[in-house]
Amino acid sequence: MNRIFNVCHAVAFSAFVLLVASGGCRKDEQKQSSEDVSSKSEAKANTIAKTETALGPESSPIKPTLDQGWCGGHGVPESVCTRCNGSLVETFKSAGDWCAEHGLPESQCLVCHPELEAKWQKLDSSASSVDHENDTGSAVESDADGLLLERAPRLLTGNVDAMCQVDTLRVRFSDPSIVQKAGIEVVRAERRPMSATIEVPAEVEFDATRVTRVAPMISGITREVTANLGAQVESSDLLAIIDSPVLGEAKSEYIERSQNLKLAQSDLTRVNTIHHGTQRMLEVCTPEANPEAIRNVLAELPVGDAKARLLRAHAALQLSRLDAARAETLQAKKINSEREFQAAQSALAAAEADFTATREEVGFDIEQSRLTAERAVEVASGALEPAKRRLHILGLSKEQIAAIGSEPDDSLSRFELHSPVSGRVVERAVSVGESVAADDVLFIVADTSVMWLMADVYERDLRQLRTGLPIQFTVGGMAGASFGGTVSWISSQVDDRTRTVRLRADLPNPDGFLKARMFGSARIAVRENESVVGVPDNAVQSDGCCQLVFVEQSETIFQPRKVILGAHANGFVEVLKGLEEGERIASTGSFLMKTEILKGSIGAGCCEVDSGR
């Protein structure tokens, strides 16, 4: 730094700042030598001189006054600054005082007429004697300058401050020897392997997806606690036993309704057996069937009262048939009267009707009995389901519910609290004899095979971070030990108090060395020998709002370029945006050009630093 300041003093006698505004388009002479630009300006000046006696404040169609102040950004009074007040443009154009090439009045164009700068500066009563006078007090003429600051086309280079217009400038040295005297060294932006890390404080926490809070879901009194703090438990291991009157009542209700269902199912089984036998009986017992054959078939069928009713009706039908046959025989022999014959036929018809009605009645009755039994089973089953769901809500498994009824009556209120997952008991909040509520968390079981590492990173580092990056965690109290993992989550919001962003990493913990609430340091490897575009640290300058490098346009011209930086390592810094591989930039000595730009920007309002930066 001292060397740079010494060089600055060495060339101070020939350096001053000249600000020239442009229309925002890239100039064709960007790569021409300073001699070409000077000759071109001289030629144009000669041309203008043919039509105008003199250029400068005296040739301006609008009389320059200082009643509105001095435009430090453009080097003219505010009263004639067309770049600050666009309404003045037409007046200058109408008067023929206009440089179409550079988009400003010819009487103010310092690119075409560098000698005008001294004329305009004489009107600035607030100008610093250091900037505009030499040791003898006389004004420094433009032909003695060694360093010139010009306006250039703007080149946006990424997500930088859009209000800052420092990239509209360029630095021109009058001779390559001045560049050497200023101690400016030029290097190429090259790709190089870079390893870089970000180190932040971090704290270990349980993996929230592997932590289970165990609540009993019933109220009662704790009778036994089988799991101690720190114990390793497996899924379904017993943790505690609770005596719960609520559970006893629910179990009693379930037992009662379960028994009702069993009775209904037993009745349905009996009715189905009778229904099957009756159907078989109705198939066999027909009006034409032989009584002896009917009795042989029905001997083993459990039909009940229906069988007796149907056999009686069938026997009466057979007897009526015999009487009718005998009456018909006697009638043929003229032994009985017509009246007796008709009575026998009438009795036969009545017996046939009675048999048919009995068969239908038996079939209807048994079908009705079967439907009634099925309905009773449905009702009993429907009543049992709510009782079973209540037990499920109280935390009983299917196996525990199936075992109800086979346990002693004094164990109906016994509730066994089992672990739903495998892990370690990291918290126990119950003791024997303690009254517990349904929503009390009695145990916390955590799987510690993987732990979370939580860290807070600054906003400036977010560009370099992404999920999947490797991370190493070290604890001050465990010298030589480190734990590796990967970044798994980056928060989407910034803490409004600390202005940091929360980051999480997964750390395997097979040996259980990592404990929750451990505090230490996390080192995030944002680069591991990756090939990136890098430049020396001293090539990057800041104008107060943006990071800059000075790109070599020719041996005497340097263009400030806004860049976005990444990782730092071994004296180099990664350039994420704004610079391409192979471009030549100023490294040592670039501070001199930055100071010239800042001097030229005073009052222009393009590089001011507000209180929030």
C-alpha cells in the first residue's frame, strides 16, 4: 500500500480528473492509442473553428451561471448541464452547438476538445486548488496531464448495484511509461484449482424426524416404570404400566358387546341348520311322496316343530285320499249315497289345501327366522365396533384387544405403555405413583444414529452455499475429533435480529459420540480443488457499493468492471460474474485508478454509500 501511495505522489504533478458524459453506447475508439484520439480531437477542433470563433462557456447558447450550483459529475454549471436537465438539449441543437457522436453540446465535449476543461473549471469557484493548480498556483493545462478519466459505454455485469454508474468510466494514461511509473502490473484472469471453506459456529441437535414423544393417551396412576433415562429400547418394548379406570370401563363395555355378538352368531348358526333341514324336508315331503320314504329321509334332519306340522298335514292328506277312493268304489257299486261320495271328495280337497298351506307356512317361518338371526348378528357386530375403536383410541393394539376377556378381572384397568420406535430414551418425565393425563409426554425416544448440525451463516456467504456440500464439525472439548456430514437444508428466510440464515447438516453418529446441545465449529467446504476463474486479491477494489476490477483495453486504457466475488483462498479470490477467463486486469497499482474514479465521482451521486451499507 505504501508503495502505491509513493507512486501516486510521484505522478501527482501530472494527474487530474476529467469527467466526460456519453450517450451510453460503446465508443469505437476504445482500443485506439492516445495519439490517435488526440489527432482526431484536433481535427474536429479545426473543423469547428472554421464556423466558430471560440468554443467553451463563451460559445454556449445558454449563458452559464452558478445560481443553480455546480454539476460535479459532469464538470459544468447545472444551468447548462444537458445530462442532468434534458429540456436544455433542443436549445443547444437549435443553436448548432451539439456533438452527435458523444451526445452533448460541442462547447462541453471534452473528448473532442480536451482544452475546454480548463475553461469550464475556471467557472467553478469551489474547485480544489490541489486538483486544478500546480505548485506555483497556475492552472494545469490538459497537454500536461498524464492521467485522464473518461466516460465510456455502460456494461452491466451481473447482480450488482444498478444505481452505481462507476462502470461508465474508463481511465486513460497519456503514455505507457506513466503506467509503469504508477507501478501498475497487469495479469490475466485464469482458471485455477481452488479450495475454500466457510467456518461458522454450530450446535448439535436431535434429528427431528427421528424423535418420538410418547404419551399414554389415557389418564390414570403410574404403577410401574420399566424404562430408565438413557436406556436403549426396541419397538414395542414396555416403558411403563398405568392403572386407568377409563380403560377398565372401555374393556368391560367391549367384553359385554363381544359376548352379545357371540350369542347372536350362535343363534344364526342354529337357525341356518334348521333352515337347511327344512329346505331338504320341503323337497322330499310332496303330496305324492310315500309316507315311509318321507319318514326315513326326515329321521336325521334337525327341523324341529315344522317337521311335525308338515308330517301331520301329509298324513291327513293320505287319509283323505283313501276315504275318497273308498267312497268312489262304493259309489260305483251303488252301495253309498251320492251325498257320502261328495263329502269324501270335499274332505280330500280340504286336506290337499291344508297340506299346501302348511308347506308354505313352514318355508316362510324358517326364512323369517333366518333373516331375524342375521339381523341380530349385524346389530351386535355394529355395537361392538365403537367399543373396539375406543380401545384403539386409548392406545391398545389389535393383539391387546384380542386378548381382552382372557385376562383376570383385576387387570381390566391395566394399561401397558410400549415404545412405538427403536431408539434411546433421552427424556423421562414420570415416576411410580404419579397421576398422568392423556396428553402428558412421559418419554422421549430418539434415534441418535444420525444427528442434525444447526449453524447460522451470513448473507454474504449465501452465493457459495448449496445443499450437498461436505461439512466438518469439531468440538473444543474433544481435541482431534471431527465429525463429517453434508448440508441438507438452507433456510428460506433471514433472521431479522441477527441477519443470518439457518443451515442444517446431517451427521452420521454410529458410535453415539455426538450429543444434543454440543457446541463447536463447523467448516463448510465450498470449494475442493474446483477449477474457477480467480484473480489476485489486490486486483479487486471497492468504490463503496460495488466490487471492481480494472480490465485492460489497451496499453494506456483501463475499464472498471463490476464483479461478483466468491471464495477466497491463498491470496486469490473467485470471480462468479463480471469477468471472463483470459481477460487482462490490473493487479498491483489498481488502487491508484480507484482513487481517481472516486475523486471524479464526488458530487455525481453515483457511488455514494448510504447508512444501510
